[in-house]
Amino acid sequence: MFIFFMSLFCDPYVASCHANNGTIALEIYFREKHCGFISIKSEHVTSYISCGVKFFKGYMKREDVYFHYDRKKLKIISKKTNETRIKVKCSEEIHKKLKHELEKLNYNI
């Protein structure tokens, strides 16, 4: 019961950021357990996050979203509706690495 209650109020977090062959992979964790990923390529962003009662599976065109970082939260937001599609905790260090990798691959931030 406690884990269910905690999962309602706790956000998953980005544990790591890796780039390989034009793909940026963010590993998502919840309470020290791997629970998903966000994969960023030039043409699309795919994600699968299943942490407690929070579940999100998505495929978005890369040109239709933008990334926003504020108050230790990384958000992926729709350009069309301005709606937050994904929100996860993210350290400043990992955010800087993500930003650097996006710029290096010439993906618009």
C-alpha cells in the first residue's frame, strides 16, 4: 500500500544519458529500479515509462516537440498544444550532457 501511495506523488528520474550512432538514450528509474527509457533520434522521440502507477508509452515526431528544463525537471512538450507529454526529474549534470548531445547531433533544442 505504501509503495502505491508513494508512486502517486514521486516522479521517476533520469539516471543516465548516453549517445550512440545518432541516438540519445535516457534511462529512467523510480526508487532505484529501472523502469523505462526515452530514446531521441533526429526523426522521432520514443518512450516507455512504467513506474508504480505511472505509465507512459509514446512516439512523437521530433519536430513536434521541444525540451524544457526547470526546477530539476526535464519536460518534453508538444509544440502544437504546449502540453507536457513527459515530465521526469533530472539532475543539472545530466541535463547539461543531454543539451550537449542534442547540440552535437544538431537537433534543435
